[in-house]
Amino acid sequence: MRTLVLDDFTSTAPTDRWQTALAAGLILARRDAGILDPDEIETLRNTLTSVLGPDLLQTLTDIWTTAHATGDEDGPAMMEHARAWCRALGAEAAAPAPTPDPSNGRKGELAEAIGKMVSQVQANDDAQAAAEAKVTAARAARAQAKADQAAQARQATKNWPGTGCATWDRSNRPRFSAGWRSRSPSWAGSRGRCAAMTASVRGSVSVLVAFLC
């Protein structure tokens, strides 16, 4: 924007109707196209209105709005828009562009307003870039946090016995000494002793019955 506009309007350029209309066509038309924000051109719009007047500025606005809707290949229509622009400014369409009026006492006013506009555009761009950088950093931090959580979960699964592909160290199982088995009762011997006791009881009962009879 600085290279496109500001270089054409130096501090010595007069703030006459022709130069002011040129600034309006270059800058306010970009506001209407959505390229510039209203707050960025507020100071310049006030300067343009004070020089051109609200009626002439509206007439020029209508001309560039119609020109935006005209196809670039429609040469005759574009030429008619150019003639309408010259008529609105009281200039001859077939004549060269009017020369700046050296007697105009408002030198540098237009360049100053444009300079403020350029600074506001740069400030808005910087603020937007900073906001986008914060969003990008926050998004990256969330992604990293999720990755760290996933890595911790995978590590916890690997360290848990009996899950995943981890190898469970069988040497960690509790072991019992051989003496524990030798001290355990023999089930076969127990069954033998029970049978002998049963036979002894049955014999005693037989003897008692015979005695009573």
C-alpha cells in the first residue's frame, strides 16, 4: 500500500480536487472492495470529504462502483466511466490531466492523511499477525500435550504385566521350598489309616452284639 499510493502523494503535492479525487479512487474504492477496513481510512475519508464535498465524493463513488461491475474487456463502457469522472471534476475528457495548482495553500495535507492511513493499515496487519501467531502456538501446544499423554499411556501399558507385548518375568513368581512338599500330608497314607480305624470299630461292635446275645 505504501509503494502503491504514498509515493504518488509527496509532502509538496497540492491537495486540489483532481489529486484528491485520484486518492479517493485509489483508496476508498479498495475499502468498498473489502481490501481496506473502515477504521483504516477514517482520517483520509474526512480529508477527502473536506476537499471534495460530500456530494462530489458520492458522485465519484457511484462511478467507481459501476466501473467495478464492468468487465475489463468492455472498453467502450470503461471509457464512458472515465468521461463521467472528468465531467464530475469539471475537466475536459480529451485534454491532458489538469496540472497541480501551485497556489493551493493545502500542500501536504493529502500526503499526511494518506501516511496516517498507511500506518493504521500496518498496525492492523501487525496485530493480526500477532494474534495468528498466538493461535498457532496454542494449537501446537495442545497437539504436543496430546502426543505426550499418548506416549505416557503407551509406556504405562508396556509396563503393566499381562498386557500388550511386554514380557512378564516368570522368575518374579513366588516359589516354595522342596521341604514344603515333604511336610505335606500323604493322601494315600491317610486313606489307609482311615480304613484301619473303620475295621477296628466294626470288630468291636460285632463283639458287643455277640456278648449281649
